[in-house]
Amino acid sequence: MQLRTTINVSEELIKEAEALYGTSNRSKAIESALIDAIRYKKLQAFKQLKGKISFDEEFLKNVRSLELYETEN
């Protein structure tokens, strides 16, 4: 679902985003930047969990190998 909205963003910031994402489409540049910002923030929150949660590494290896097996067959 796409939402049409009006936002105030500096022209310089828009041009930099367009250059970084290789597009002259402002909407695509802003959407790509938002996707990256959200991904970055989620990754930072995930990194904060280091040492606070435990998991069974052997179980994880088994699940991953099963997933690989299923995708190959």
C-alpha cells in the first residue's frame, strides 16, 4: 500500500539521497533511505541483545542445514 504525503525535507538532503541510491526519483530515494534507516535501527536493537539472550547453537545449525536441504530438493 502506498501513502501519498507531504513532508518538508531539505533540497540538499534529497539530492544526496538521490545520488546515493542512483535515482532521480525523489519518492524512490526517500523510500530507499527509510528502508535502510529502519533496517539499521533494527540491527542496532538486535545488537543490544548480545549477551542478554542465550540460544542453542547446535539446534540452529541443524535447522539451517535442514533449510538448505529443503531448498536443494
